[in-house]
Amino acid sequence: MKAWCNSAAGSIPGLCGMAATLTGVGIARFAYVAILPVLVQQGWFGREAAGHLGAANLGGYLLGIGLAALLARRYAPGWLVRWAMLLCALSLFACAWRGGGMPWFLFWRVVAGACGAILMVQAPVLILPRVAAERRGRVAGLIFSGVGLGIVAAATVVPSLATFGLVPAWLGLGGICALLTILSWNQWPGTPAGTPASAAAPQAGRRGCSGPIMLLCLAYTLNAIGYLPHTLFWADYITRELHRPLAAAGFFWGCFGLGAACGPYLTGVLADRYGLTRTLGLGFALKAVGVALPLVATGTPALLVSSVLVGFFSPGIVGAASSYALEIGGAAQHRRNWTAMNLCFSLAQAGGASAMVSLMAGRSSYAVLFWISGAALAVSALCVPAIALLRRQQAARGELDAVTA
């Protein structure tokens, strides 16, 4: 992994530790998608209860965003990253004990979600300020690719271990996460590097960008609803509704993870070449196609394309959206705008997950969820040209010095 990190982004202190850490985040947060049908098949929980456990993880993510801001005032980011990673591993080990019942599992799924959010917020703070501006997009892509690698690892391990029972599956996932924790433990600096002076300088025209920022926030919020069917129910949909074996569900979830591993870096390459507006609009549109595809086709090629497209643009859109917020809102307001966007995303994610679980109670088909999420992503895609139009109007009124189409 170290050689790969260095060849892709140059020698950057802590980058390999970040890659290992966010791989652990992918396992702790998203392995549940692969393991959910096994929980139901082996009688640990009913389908609705298992769905609520998945929603609890997303609720924990919302909690973790608030905790990250609170704890960062008292503790060094390196300390937070280490202990959040340790708790992620512990949450997986804890789920191997069936005797605690629903309250036990709810608690530890919330812990996994909260620690995942802390890692996603704090880990980049320790690395990106140390990276030269011309390499930041590539490095940011590598950061979020770690989540996809974790999904691939979980999709590979769960079907194999689940043949021996759920306890070995949980322990195996916890063991991988613990190993990643050990490997990255000493690679984290204690404090973040200072932000370059150029990053703190305000950009011209930020006062006129409130409308575009609000539209971008709406698009990013709807994006949270758009990816929920795949990240909560994809494996269960394939096994229960399509009557395919668990190994097939693991394969398609692995394809999702492979897309998620490649998506952030390649999306950054596309943005550098074609611009953020085109890349983000195309990303939302293709993700909508991927989510809606099971409504018209359920063969292996359709499931493969759906898995890869949604996986590719789920983390891939994150880096592009953050960069677009920086471009249209200015560096001086970027932290505030990005925090607001993540808060709205988390609220939509947690609320949408609970609503979808309730909506599926008593239903035999997931089609309604694909309709809802596909429509949400279609609106996200429409927001991007609307943002560009607003910026052109602002430029015509002299409110912006320049517009990047």
C-alpha cells in the first residue's frame, strides 16, 4: 500500500496511514450491507429490525459530525483518529455477541457510524494542508478511495466467513479493522499542519454566491437520499427479491466497492480536464441512471452496471462537491459552506434511511425505493446547470469577477 500511495501522489507523510484508516471506515460502516441478508437468513433479526440497524449506523454518522467538531476543540486530530479507528474495530467484535439483542446491536452500529464520521472529518485535516496545491485533487481522491477498498474487502470476506456462521464473519471483519488500526497507529501526526496563506485569502465575488451555494446544498442533500437503496438494501434486494445466492450478492456489492475505490480519483481527473460543473452534473445524472436501472432490467449486466455506477459516484461526488463549493463560495467561506452541506447530507441520510425502512415494512418489492432515489438524483443533476446559470447572471451584473462554466 505504501508503494502505491507514493507512486500515485508522491511521498506525503501520513497518506498511507489515512488510506489504511479509511479502508477500515469502509469496513466498519458498509460491511453491514453484505452481512444484512445473513442476519435475516440465520435468524438473528427479522428483516425490519435488520433494516433499523442499518439506519442506526447512518444516525450515528450524523451524531459523529457533531462530536467531531466538539472533540476537536479539546483533543489533537491524531488522537481522535487513533481512538475512533479502535472503536470501529471494537464495534465489529462486539456484534459477534448475539446475547445482547437489539439494544446491544443498535448501540454498536451507532458507535460505528459516529466513529466513521469522526474519521472522515478529521483524517483529511491532518494530510491535505501538507499537500501542494497542484496535487491536492489527486490526493483527495486517494483519501476517499480508501472507503471503497474497505467495501471490496468486506464483500470478499463476508460470503466466505458467513458459511461458518455469523460469529466468524463479525470476528473476521473486526480482525481486519484491528490490523489496519495497528498498521496506521504511529503514522498520524499529533496536530494538523497550518493552512497555507493562499488558502485563507478571500475570493472575489463570494457575496453573490448564496443562491448557487443553496442550490449546491440542495443537490448534495438529495444525493444522500439517492444512494440509500444501494448502501442499505442492495445485497438483500439481490438475495431476497431476485432470489440469487449470497455469493452473487457479495459479488455485486464488491463491484460497488470497486467503483467506490476508483471513483474519487478518476472523478478528480475528469474534473481537472472538463471542469467541475460538467463533471458534477454528469456524475449526478449517471448515478441516477445506476439507481433506476433495476426498475427496467434485473439481469447480470444490469446489476453489474448499476453496482459500478452508483459505487463510482457515491464517494466520487464528495470530492467534486467540496471543490465546487470552494470554487463558487470562495475559500474564506468554504469551511462554513462545506460544514452546512455535510450537516444537511447527514440529516437527509439518517431521516431518509428511517423512512425507507418504515416504508418497506410489509412490502415485498424495493421498486418504490429505486423510484424515490432515482428522482432525487435527477433533481440533483438539474441543480448543477441551474447553478451555472445563476453564476452567469451574477457575472453579467458584475457580482462576480469570473465564472467557471
